[in-house]
Amino acid sequence: MAFTFPKHSKMLSPAFTYGVATASFQIEGGIEHRAPCIWDTFCAKEGNIIDGSNGAIACDHFNRWQEDVELISSLGVDAYRLSISWPRVIKDDGTVNQEGMNFYVRLLDKLKEKSIKVFVTLYHWDLPQHLENKGGWLNRDTAFKFQEYAAHVVKALGDRVYAYATLNEPFCSAYLGYEIGVHAPGLVGKENGRKAAHHLLLAHGLAMKVLAKESPNTLNGIVLNFTPGYPLTDSDENIKATAMANEYHNYWYAKPIFDGEYPALIETLPKAHQPDIFDGDMAIISHPVDFLGVNFYTRAVYEADEQEGFKEVQLPNVERTDIGWEVYPQAFTDLLVDLNERYQPPAIFITENGASIDDEIEDGNINDERRVSYYQRHLNAVNDAIEQGVPVQGYFAWSLMDNFEWAEGYLKRFGIVYVDYKTQQRTIKQSGLAYRQLVMGRHK
Ligand code: IFM
């Protein structure tokens, strides 16, 4: 199995960055060496995680990081996207936990030794629990705590880093975590979601200021996830409902960063659901970024709903991955073209894309044909966007290896490497082998 591209494709050039991605809570374990975070607390509550699991061991990356760097290197990729665990590097009193910071210093040194570029995400959802106890992302002060944390990380990691993303998917933190409660900290209420989102975006802007000043030689930006909405039919009501859904779920995060304002939808929300925007906030949030990280997995289909304005519809008889997400690569191209037209980001990196498949290991092989097919079609979708002038400079497979898939526990596998959670043995899947062949076979 191998991936194919049109011969002239820019994605076959060595200048195009290929990488693999992970996040701290999903792979590290080693929780006895760090302060508690909101996901530890969320996992401890019965019913929150489908298989009742937690991040205590995960992929045991905290102990197996050297072996994992060898694995990444064996895939031949140019880059590795990882996240820093805030509660591992900062103690509850705000000072640096040197032991925790050294973990990342050593990891990054080893990656440098292997000539692998490091894309660091500062926040991939593991908020220190003591900050949640003071209101978490509903508390404006958390944004300033994040700025201090960012400054400590930049100082410690120095020139080991190629690119920094402030946040990963603030939509998930704000909407899933504070509005519908399926992610940590599990709060529910429309009065929460937009307020949490505003403080997350403020945190991003404040950290960008630090990054621009203290780390001018890295690429500094943010990672947003997009699930583009499409109308169920072309009726005016459904088209309008879809536009509303797109503003609420997608542009809500991108527009403030690039245009310095929220989508017009904000005016129609009840006052109690609107964030408190202080003078100067939007200028902080719209600090120029060097790149936009785009995470894409699927699309959503909407129809009008009298009460809510829009409602998601599950189409019957469409191809889906094993997490239930529709496979619809055209939406990837459409999204990238749309983002480029709207915001002209200086550069785009696809920071996540991949498929959850219920893999089985047979005679030491994982023949994940459906994942290979997913990757092939989505890589082509990116190529189509590049051909339409979108400045995509790199692509990261989600994920390097199977890991803790949040509320789904360990039941959903996104890796291009299989993890046997009993033995912690890693085995490269067919998709991983195909990815390696693509990366290593590029024109020199
Ligand atoms: O596993 C997650 C990741 O942490 C954030 N983006 C989506 C992935 C798949 O759900």
C-alpha cells in the first residue's frame, strides 16, 4: 500500500513538512510526577469516560519517550507535534517544576539530535485543577496565568522549538467542556461556552505577545478545529441555519483572531450568553500569527430548528469511520479554500487529520486499509487546495500512536502505530508504513 499524488504535486517536495502528532494527557501517563489537571478529575467521575479509564498510564510515554523518539525517527517524518502538560511544568504556586520541565528539555534535545522539527502546543486541554477550582476558563485571570506559563516554557525550551501553537482547538475546551459538558471540566450551560471561549482567545493573544517578543525565530500561531457545516437541502431556512452553525462552531474562533471581531451572530445572543469583552481585548486576540494550524476530520449537516436556530442531522448510508464521523474529503478542500479567502493566513499547517478505525492485530500486522484510504483521499484534498492557491506548508497525521481518546477512553484508535495497552508494545500499521513510504520517497 502506498499513497499516490499527481506527479507535479507540491506535497511531493522535501520543502513540504510531514509530521505526526500527539498530546500530553493522551500519551504520557506519569501522573505522579505532576500536579492534577481537570482531566484527572473528570475521569474519576463515573460515567464520564465510556470505558471508565483515565490517563494514569496511557501510552506510558513518560517512561518510554526514548523508544518513542526512535519510533518517530523510524517513520522518516520531518516533524513531531507534541503538547506540554501545564501541570507537569508549573507547580500550583506558579513556580517552575524543574523535574517536569527537564522531561521536555531532554525529549526535545533527543528530537533535535534526530533532526526532527518540534511543533509545540502549549495547551491541549490539561488545565491545572487548582485553576479550575478558581473558575477555570470562566475566570479571566486564567488567561493571565496562561501567559505566565507560556513565558516559563519559552525560556526553558529556547531554540529547541520550530513552531509554537498557543492552544489546541479552543472550540473543544469551551463548547465541549463548559457548554455541553462532555469534556472536562464537564460544565453545562449556554451562559458558559462563549465566556470560556473569550478567555481562551484572550489567553492565546496574551501568549502570542510573549512568543513574538521572547521567541521571534519560531513560527508562532494557533491550532483550530473545523467541522464545516453543509445544509441538508438548499432551502433558504436550511442555508441560513447552516450559516448560523458555522458562525457558532467554526468562525467563532477564527474571526476574532484574524479580523479582531466575533461573528455578527454575537449580537443575536441573549446578553447573559455573551462574553464580557474589555476594552483592548480584541486587539490582544488579533495579534498577528505566523501560521494557522487546521485540524480536520469530518463535516456536519444541518437543518433549521425553530428553537435553537440549527440542528445537526445524521445522514443515513454514508461512509463513516468507527467513531461515527462521516468521511467527506471534499469538505477539507472547501474549508481550506474558504479560510484562505476569508482570512489570508500567512501559512497553514494541517496540524491534525486522521481516522478512528477498530483495528485488529493479526500475526503482528495491522492491515488498516480503511485508514489508508482515508489518508489517501484527505491528502489529495489538501493537494487540491494547494493547487487553488492555499498556502499549506505541512501535514501532521493524527496520531503517531493509539492513545487516550478523551470521553471514548481507549476504545477508539487513531494511531498509525498500534499500541497494545497490556504490554505497551508499539507496532507500525499499514497506514504508518504507507506514510513512511510517502515521506521517504519524496523527490530529493
Ligand atoms: O484525539 C483528538 C485530539 O486530542 C484533538 N483533535 C481531535 C482528536 C480526535 O478526536
